Amino acid sequence: MSLQTFKQALGLGRPDSSWTDEQLVQACLSGNETAWEALIHKYKRLIYAIPYRYGAKAEDAGDIFQLVCLELYSELPRLRKVESLKSWLITVCGRQSMKWRRKQLRHEGEEVAIDREEDRNSLGGPEWLATVERAQQVSEAMDRLSEQCRTLVRRLFFEEPPLPYEALARELGLATGSIGFTRGRCLDHLRKRLQDLGL
């Protein structure tokens, strides 16, 4: 084990996007607050995606996000398999989102007769969960790009409408004619990061 890996495992030093869940969890358990922030940042999109799927607006999704984070904080020392963290988060977030949904239905005066089978299927089934997990992997891969590449990819492919090349060149401090080349290079980096994550 290298000195850097050893320090990371003890929670010493600043976590970055190359840290595995195991390293982040160990650092969190050692009291490294930066590791906690990094862990939450890593799974923020995943956690938010689920309440939105249940129809929650931004404020309610934020409340659910906080509840999931609190539960993660309290249960992290008892997590048996770190590799199950993503599945655990999906389960907890689904449960908190279902509670929120039932409360909303009661508040609106509707009958609440949701059985356990519907609870399990309410996220949209395995296809939807696979989509969420792929989105999480893309988010992790994006975090491993340079700031310039991250900005370029987000502005061109994740925003509607995409930012025109001229405006993007001004924002990044590049010549307009170099955007196409830089885009290709950044997409190659993203493809490599996705391959590293098994996608």
C-alpha cells in the first residue's frame, strides 16, 4: 500500500474524485469532514433523482435529501458492505420518497391504499433504476474531468439549449475555432473515465 493510499484510508489529506467509496467511507468514519462532503457530492444527483420521480418539487426533494443524508450519517458505521452503498441509498431514498408521497395523498384527502408491491414498483422498475445508476456513473465520470472539460461538456450536452460556440469560447477563454478540437478531446477523456467505471 502506498503512503498516499494509506493516508487516504486513514482519512488524512483531501479526498478527490479518484477516491473509491471504500476510501471515502473509511475517511468519514475517521472523522474527515471533507470526505463526508465528497461522499454526499458524489451521490447528490442519485438521491435527488428519486423524489423527483415520485413527483416531489425542489423544496420537498431537498427535505428528502436531508433525511437520507441524516440516515446515511447515522447508519454509515453499521454498513456491512461498502459496495452496496449505492443500492442502500436507492432503497432508503425510495422509502423516504414513498413516505412523502403518502403524506401528500393524505393531505389532499385521497385514499392511501398503496401495497408493498406498488412500493417496490413505484420507481418505475428495473429499467428506471438502471437509468438512474447509469446517470450516477456519468456524474462520477464528469467529476473526474478537468474543470475546463467539465464546463464544456455540461454546456454543450447537458443544458437546453446548448451554449453557442462563441459564448462558450468566451467563458473558457479559448478561441472559437478551438472549441471543436477541445470538445473532441474532452469527450475522449469522458469516454475513458466511463470505461474505467465499467460503463
